[in-house]
Amino acid sequence: MPYVLLIFAVLTWGVSFLVTGEAIASFPFFPFIAIRFTLAAIILQILLKFSREKKPVQKSDRKKLALLFLAQPIGYFLFETLGLKFTSAANVALILSFIPLITLALEKRFNQEKITPLQKLGILFTLLATMLFVWYDKRQELTFTFWGELFALLATLAGCFYMLLSRQLSKSYPSLQLTTYQFTFASLFFLPLSISGFITLPSMSLKIVLSLVFLIVFCTILAFLAVNHALKNIPSSRASSLLSLIPMVTVLGSLCYGKTLDWPHYLFITFAVAGTWITNRKQKISPPLI
């Protein structure tokens, strides 16, 4: 079940890049994000109210919860957006592909998870395949700038800490409660940033409304609920390895917009999928020798 939830998140987030890209081409980014997160927070608050799953927040967890909210969606979205202002999307995607490797490096220190040598090999295999995929697909767009790379790196670190903190907190709090808190605080953060954009806000077309509905229901509420719930059951590094397939879903989705793929695209996708399978397959325990 955790892997089904993660695959759902990979598919929806992969498509979300295409949907968001089209929407913000005719609508300001920060007001769009603020509307998305605020409406998601309202729906989640209603669901939490009726679910009766809410647990009292322990004093010892308050700092972790605050860091979780700052990491995702606030830090990740903010730094990713700033990174895209200073460098190409290819650079940002390339740096974000390091999330599984950095998560693996921090996993043992933060969550005391056991990662086998074979799982480490699978994560490295996935990372290499993802990097080669992004490089091959966007090799004409790779132009490195200090601020662009810095913000992309900060977005990467935010993504890593989200995975690690969600893994810890999901053992004590329901996924619905964590997701509700995440987007309630995110809406409070992004609304003030959007004030100037709301003053000159263009009228919403049907396309923008449908994009918002898809992003709110599937990519915000359901996808984050899925990931937070999945992290109750599997280590952060293994989950992030699977989530690293998101850029490939985005590129495959762009086939609908007339993009063509070469055989190296499919080769690197195959390698990345093989790497995630190695990382997440069940390990056989050898019987003791007598």
C-alpha cells in the first residue's frame, strides 16, 4: 500500500509541473500558489474537523512541526521558485535529483534507519539515471549561476528535511493532521506575499479554474496525504528514491504537447525504475548456518 500511494504522488506531481506551467503563463505565480494552498487548507481543516483524528501536539514535537512546515511546502516552493528566476529549469531539476542521496546520508543520523548495501546501490543507480536523463533532455539549457544553484540547493535540502521530519512525526500524528497543518501555515505565509498580485489580478479563465481544482484536490490534498501516510511505513531514503522519478513523468507527460523522445530517454527511465526496484524490493533473510 505505501508504494501504491507513492506511485500516485509521483504521477500527480509529475503532471502538476505541466499544469502549473500552463496556468502561471497567464496568471501571477504567488497569487496562484496562495489560492491553491488556502483553498486546500480550508478543505483539509473541514476534513480534520469531521474525522476526529486530531491528536494533541506534544511540547517536544513543536520544533519538529515548525521545521516541517518551513521545509515543505514553504521552503521547497519558495526556493524552487527563486531558483527558477536565476537559472534554467534544467539546472533546478538536476540539483533536485540529489534529494535521495542527501536523504540517504542523513537517514541514519536522524531516524536510525537501517539501509542495506544493496539499497544504497539502488539509490545511487537511480540518482545516476535521473541525472543523465535530465542532462540529456535539457543539455542545451544548462547554464550555471551562483544564485540559481544556491536556491536550488536550498530547495533540495528543504525536500530532504521534509522527508526525514515527516517520517518521524507520522509515527505520532495522523497524516491528515500533518497535511492540514502544513498547508494552513503555508497559506498564512504565501498570502502576504501575494497582496500586490491580488491588486492587479486578471480574471480567471475556465482553464485556470480547472487547473486549480486538479492541483488542490490531487496534487496538494491527496498527494501530500499519500506521501505522509507512506512515510509511516517506509524509510525516507527509499521513498525519496521513488519520488525522484517525478521529472521523468513530467517529460513523458509532455508527449501530449508534441514533445518527442529519443531512445536514451527511455533507456535512462528504465535504469531509474530498475534502481527504485532494487532500493525498495524486500530483502531475503538468509537462514543461519549450522
